[in-house]
Amino acid sequence: MTLKIERHVEGERVILHLVGNLRLDHLDELKTQISAAGRASALDVGGISLISVEGIRFLNSCAASGVSIANASPYISKWMALERKFLAKRRETMSMTRKPDS
């Protein structure tokens, strides 16, 4: 199954409703759609049936940049939280292992 992106405009807000499978090969098109919105945007992920780790990381990146993530299933929400936790721990480990400049 592929990913279907439905664009809805509600006042000043653009909502991209995602239906299907969100995989790595869909991310460029999704980035283009988000950029084209040009104003406050949201991703409605309630229609996602399968998602890759790259898709999860992309959603976290969107959320961190101010794009609202709506209607995420508990599975997707939990995975997003676990990825954020993993990334924070990884950054902490990396900063502790860096050698000071001489």
C-alpha cells in the first residue's frame, strides 16, 4: 500500500491527512507538501496503517519544528516517545564521550 496525502484547508491552517503506509520513500513528497503549506500546518496521522522508523523520526522532527501531529494511534505515539527518549540518551552519551579540545 502506498501513502495518500489529502490536503484540507481550515481557515489559516493546512491539514495534511495521511492514509496508508508511511515509509522512507514518502518523506520527500511529504516535506514538499508541508513546505508548500507555507503557514501553520498539521499532520493528521489517524489513517496511517504502517509506519517505518524513518517515518517516526520524521514525525518527531515535524513536531519539534512546530507542525502539529494529530490523531496518532497509541502505537505511533508511544513509538515517537521512545524515539525521542533514545535520541536524548544518545546525545547525552555523545556529549560525555567527546574529548576536550587541546
